[in-house]
Amino acid sequence: MQTGLITTRFWLALGLLTLSAATAADPTAAHPWQTIEPAGDTRCADGTPYRFLVRPADPQKILFHLQGGGGCWRRENCDPDMQPTYRINTQSLAAPQDGIFNFERADNPFKDYSVVFAAYCTGDIHLGARDQRYPGVLPGQPPLTIYHRGRSNVEAALQWTYANLPAPRAVFVSGSSAGALPSPMYAAILARHYPQAKFAHLGDAAGGYRFDEPDTRPDEIWGSFEFLPQTEDFAGIAATDFSYEAIYRAAAAAHPAIVFARYDNAEDEAQKRFLAMRGITDISLLTSLRANNADIRRSAPNFRAYIAGGSLHTILGRPEFYTLHVGATPIRDWVAALAARQPVADVACTDCLDAHLNPAE
């Protein structure tokens, strides 16, 4: 990976110098997105090169975001030629434009942040560390190798961040959907590297995955436990009793000054669909959200949750980020306060069938 990182640093150094000169001449100049291809051990599920995006702006403020995009754990939903349920590669990777990534809006709390957008293409919720060989399931179908290298891919984005943004004073770590699940772990890793910075975290739309099929442990299939026991702050998490709430509890215990937070919609259709794929159709998503959040709260006083009504899936990259509210608390204002390390309270819908949106602006 070293050669790729050196090349990346060289080109990004040039890009940052050019950008700084343009900004000095015109303080309102846009900060263009840049595509990084780190090479080394990185790879997408189908073996193609991995890419991620960066938007250099204020070097003292970092938004590190983990992209979502489904997941897979069987030949049927991993094979690109069958019924894949995840983003397979980064060949058509494009910069996000809505929600917290709409930098034209004056009310975007991250409008001047440098952004590292850790793209997702491995089907393993950014936690894979194994090239898995899936046997054929159709007559004469040969085995297929899927490269579950989510951990290496995110590590490349982290290394770019450390090299190019060495001294931030504020860091916000977020993830949407599949990216939300590991986001507390990556927040903790970043916090270890930047002890001088003030941190906040938000996992977006993945709080309802309470139960697994008894014969399927995706995180073992992906090889997640080949590195978790060696990861500082997470050594106590074992495969036998693993849950995504355990990641929150471990991160919150190790970093009590950081508020770890979750956002979910009570009737999130995408979460329901993935639960159904794993044979779970007889539970209420809202019941699971409440139970999962309660599991975290029992040992993590620095945990907060915002549960909105309706069936939206994710909020951070949507235009609804600026219009959705629960009661008198807009999600934009709640996230802005979280990012500013101001106190935020738990927010929960009472009328949970519909999302409450202000009129479009």
C-alpha cells in the first residue's frame, strides 16, 4: 500500500497548494472533490480498484463519512451476476450533493469542513478482512471469490487523512446505512490518532438490526474477527456474543468525552428489507430500535438517539436533512449541536407512522 499512499500524498499536496492559492484570491471559491485511488491492499468486491473521495477545505475541521450500500453474505446476494444486494465497485463513484454534502447551503453545519468520503464496495459493512470463496449454487457453477476488504479500504482513507490533515481541532465521524454500523469503531480509531481534537459521531439508519439467523454470522464470513481482537478499545468483543451495539458500548466506554449518536426512522423500509432477507419478518422495527438503544444506554451515558417517524432510509445525504423534524427539534439543528459538542437530548417520535417535514424551501 505504501507506493499508492506516496503517490496519493504527492498529488494531494499539489491539489491542496492549488486550492489554497485559489481560495486566497477568492474566499468563496468552491472546494472541488478529488478522487483517490490508493492501490496497495485495497480492492472492491469484484477485484476492481478501490477509490474514495476527498474535499479539502478547512484543515482544522474534518468530516469523515462512511458510505452505505447494502451487504452480502451468500453466493446468491454476493455474485454480481445473480441478485447482488450491495454496491459492487467504485467504477461510477460520484460526489454526493445533498444533505450535509450540499456545500452551497449557508445552514449546512459542515459547509467549511474538509471531507473524507470513504466509499463502500465490499459488501462487508467496512469490516471485512477476508477474500471469501463462495461455492456454486447452480449446476455447473464454479466457485467465486469476493474480496471482503472493507477494513483495508477504510484504512487507506484513514492514512490519507492522517497525512494530509494532521492537526484538526474538530472531527465529526458519520456513516449511513452499512456505513453506520462500524462508524463508532472508526470514530474511536480516529480519536486515538487525534487526541487534541474534539469529536462527535453519528450513525445514520442502521439501529434496528437486533436479530440474526441462527445459522448465519455475516461478520465471521467477512473475517471481521481476524482484526477486531487486535483493535484497541475493541479487544473484548468476541464472535460468540457479537452485536453492533457492542461496538457502540466499547467505543463509548473508551472515549467518555465523545457523544456517540444514532439516527433512525421508525418504519425504515430498507432495514426491514434486509431483516426479511435474513428471515426476520415478525418483529417491529421500532421495537428493535428502542431495545437496541436501551442496550447501549445501560452502560453508555454518552449515547444519544434521534428516532423520527416514517419509512425514509438515511437522512444525512438527503434534502430532507433540512426539513425533517420531530416535534420542535429539527434534525439539522440536532446534528449541528452534536457537531458543535453542545448538549443534545434523546429525541423520539410519538406519531411514528409518518416523517414530519416542513414545506420544501
